[in-house]
Amino acid sequence: MKVLVINCGSSSLKYQLIDSVTEEMEAKGLCERIGIDGRLTHQTTGKDKYVVESPMPDHKAAMKLVMEALLDADHGVIGSTDEIGAIGHRVLHGGPTLTTPMLVDQHVKDVIRDCFDLGPLHNPANLMGIEACEDAMPGKPNVVVFDTTFGMAMEEKAYLYAIPYEYYEKYGVRRYGFHGTSHMFVSREAIKFGGLKPDAKVIVCHLGNGASISASIGGKCVDTSMGLTPLEGLIMGTRSGDVDPAVVQYICNKEHRDVNDVLNILNKKSGMLGMSGVSSDFRDVEAARQEGSHRSEVALEAFRYRVAKYIGAYTAAMNGVDAIAFTAGVGENDKNARKLICDYLGYLGVVIDDEANNVRGKNAVISAPESKVKVMLIPTNEELAIARETVALAQ
Ligand code: AMP
């Protein structure tokens, strides 16, 4: 079966067509500037990129162009939409009730809408993507895979905030965790690739522009660093991660701003960008460090220090760790970051093999044979994980 995987943002629509038997990607593309003007970049595997500049007033118009690109005689990959067996959608927030991947029906769409205030940037776009696909391919099964699913396995002691219980009961205020599809994929892949026992204790470090870390046993989440929203946890490109909530009130008072302004600052102007004053991109911050920027050096050190602290906490939470897996932009490409984070972990008996660590973007064991914990690089593949879940439900 061919599965079309869709990932919608507020003004973008990313897609991949995946053959579920070979698990190969057959085509991929991106619609940008939806609602502004519109550009589609499409690539069928093995062929040149194909760019269409065309008005895209909404996600439905974008989806129509995606179907035309997939069916195009020269640049496309399918002869008819009948070849697409199902569509899988990445959805940010399933709230407290949608805890597993689901076949889309009216109830599922209603709950995604009910969660708009939990995922104000993503859930409305995700729903538009689903409705655009229902329009473009009536009758095909649509499956939603939530970024929150993995974290829903956490126990109460890990997911409850120590605030009045009524806010959990009334509004679902709890820790959900995000990047769940990535953590699920990488933790399972680490067990398989690392030849670990099925109930292995694995810590996954998803280190990219958005960054999060998870602890899981046998692929089941014990804890993960993001919370009610993707703001909690590690230092990220523009997000602060953990801060004392009193910081919000203090800045509000000092700068005469309201809570929404300060939350916007914590989401969009903090993290590596705020600390370094240079950029949210780790490569730019590293370049500035090499030119002598002290703030950039501290930002990079603080990022690694926080990852190492969480690894320690998660090792305690699981009473041990069998493997640590690095993934996402920094985790897959930056050997120095991996090495410097692991330098904190001597007490766990972690030993990195510098030669093995000189690797990018492919499954690899980067620890030395004598290391007490297996350290791995496992590239994430959220689209493939969504395609697998979609096939399981659509068949
Ligand atoms: P992601 O959000 O997973 O796409 O990751 C994006 C981040 O990965 C950006 O901040 C990049 O600077 C960072 N990144 C990508 N390649 C490298 C590299 N070779 N060294 C350091 N950081 C990298």
C-alpha cells in the first residue's frame, strides 16, 4: 500500500508518499506561503525538483496542487489516486482523551478542534489538512498520529503538575510530552539496531531546533521533558525550556508587559537565540563561539549541561539505563555535542569511541565496546513511523 503522510503548519503543508512494503519514500514535497501567495516544491525520488508558484489561498488549494504534482506525467509518481491506500496525518495535540493513533471520524475531528487552545499554532492547521485530504480523496481512510501519544503512557507521578488538582480535572492541565512519534520510533529502533533486550531502558535525546528527551522501558514512555506545551524541558533554538514560573511575573512587572507577551518571548526569543544574541541555529552559535563570543560559548555549554542533567534524572527514574540514543539535527550531525554531553556521564561508565562517533545521519553505535551504556546515533523518521501506524489502522 502507498501511504501519503501529511504534516501541516499554519502556512505550510509537508508531504511524503511512502510504499508501506518497501518502506521507501517515493516522493516528497512542501507547500509554503499558504494564505500569502503559494509555492510548491515537489520531488519524486530519483528525479529533479519541481517548483510550482501558484496561489494557495488555503490548505485545500495546496492539497489540490499536491495531488496534481503526484499525478503529473513528467514529475509525478502515481497514475491515479486509487494507488494511495490511506493518508496519515501528524497532529500535535490529542488532549487527555485521544491517546492512540485513530482513524478519523467526526468525533476525532471534534476533539482535535477542542484541543485548539492546547495547540493553537498547530491543531487548527492539522484539522485543515485532514479536511483538505477528505475533499481531495473522498472515501479514503485518514489516520491521525498525535505528537502526544508516546507521553500518554507516563504515570500520574510523572505527568501531574504539583498545582491544585482541579486544573487537571477541569482543563486537562498536565504534562503531555511532544515529539512523541520521534521518541517512539527512535527508542524502538535503538532496541532493534542495538540488539538490546525487549524491555531495555532507553534515553532518547531529540536535539534539534525543538529539543526534548525521553526515558522509556521497552519503548513505553516513563518520562519526557516537554509538558503541557512544547516549552518545558531542554534549552531549544528559541524556547527557554525549564524556567521558574515567577520569572514570567517578574518580567511582566519590570517591562510592563502582559503574560502573553512574555510567553511569546519564552517561546520565540529565548533558548540559544536569547542566550547567545546571535541565532537560534546551532551552527551559527558555534561559528560565533569560534570567533570568541562568550555568550555563544555559555549558550552551548548550558544546552549540553541541561541534556546531561536530564539524562541523570531519567537514569534515576528508571533505576538504570541500557542505551542512550541521539537524534534530530544536532543529535544526528554534531559529533562534538554528542561527545561533550557524554563527557558528563563517566559516572555511568559511558565511554565514547571517537572514531565511531565521527559519523552523521545513519544508525551507528558510537560508544566503545567497554562502555557500560550503549550510546547510539539513530536518525529519526517521523514520516515512516506515521506511515506504519496508518497502515496498521487502515488495513
Ligand atoms: P532540526 O530541528 O532537527 O531540523 O535541527 C535543526 C538544528 O540542527 C539547527 O539548529 C542546526 O544548526 C542543527 N544542525 C544541523 N546540522 C548540524 C551540524 N553539522 N552541526 C551542528 N548543528 C547542526
